[in-house]
Amino acid sequence: MSISPTEQKIIDYLQQGDKRALNLLYENYSNSLYGVILKITVNEEVAQDALQETFIKVWKNASKYDASKAKLFTWLFRIARNTAIDKLRSFNNRYHKEVQIETSNVYILPTTNFNQDVMDIKKHVGKLEEKYQIVLDALFFQGMTQQEASDELDIPLGTIKSRLKIGLRELKKVYNP
């Protein structure tokens, strides 16, 4: 199996943990990998995210590459393909969930039962630091789970939980001075 000098340089950089490998990978393979990913996802935004995630995975798993088992492009292709499939599944799960309003069995409360003191909660959330606003908005106003918010916002799950706790503590100060 013959390896081009550029490919060998990339492999050497990857094995050494040299960040120049990423630049060379991007210059030499990003267009091809993006084409593969776009063909799978059929969505430019999802494809761009998947390409970025592909390069992150390549960097994190660089030590696992074995030139005797596969050519560099084949290894990159597999990572890109699997990442694209995962992204597509995630995208479809997140954006194609439908609420069946006609068949909803949610008990509807009359508006007289709402606590008028907390009707302005969005206004108070808007006064918090932006990092807390983003998390509270995702969890309470967009209805995401903590894991979904972590994935969507690209924030570690532990950070989501911490920001939720601190954000709620700050809101509590407003309502229970």
C-alpha cells in the first residue's frame, strides 16, 4: 500500500499529537468528507456540524489509527460517515417530534388558578447572567431535558445542572426576598 508524502506527514503528525495534522487534514480532506456527510444528512447546517465533529473525533482518536489496517482516507471516511449518521438521527429525533394537540389528555387549568406574582418570570430570567438565561430558557421554555440541552448547547451535562441550580437560586431571591 503506497502512501503519498503528504499523507505520511499527516499520519506522523497525528501520531505525535502535533496540531499541524488538523490543518493538513482540513486542507486535504475536508471537501471530500463534507461531500460524503452532506450526501447522508441532506442538510448543510447538520453537515457542517458533522464535519466539525468528525475532525474532533479524528483528533481524539488519532492514536488508534493503524496504517496497516486502512488507508488514512478510508479511516477518515468511516468516522465521517458514522458521525453523519449519528447527527442525522439526532436531528430527526429532535426536530420531528410532534405534539398531538387533538389527542392531548393534559388537564387544562383555568387562568384564575395561575399565580399572578410569577407571570413575569421571563422578565426576571432576562435579568440573570446570559449563561443562566440560556440554560433556563432551554429547560423551561423550550421543554428540553437536561441531556438534550447539554447536547444542543454543547455544554457539559454537569455545567447544565450547575447553571440550572444557580439560576433557580437567583430567581428564588426575586420571589422570596
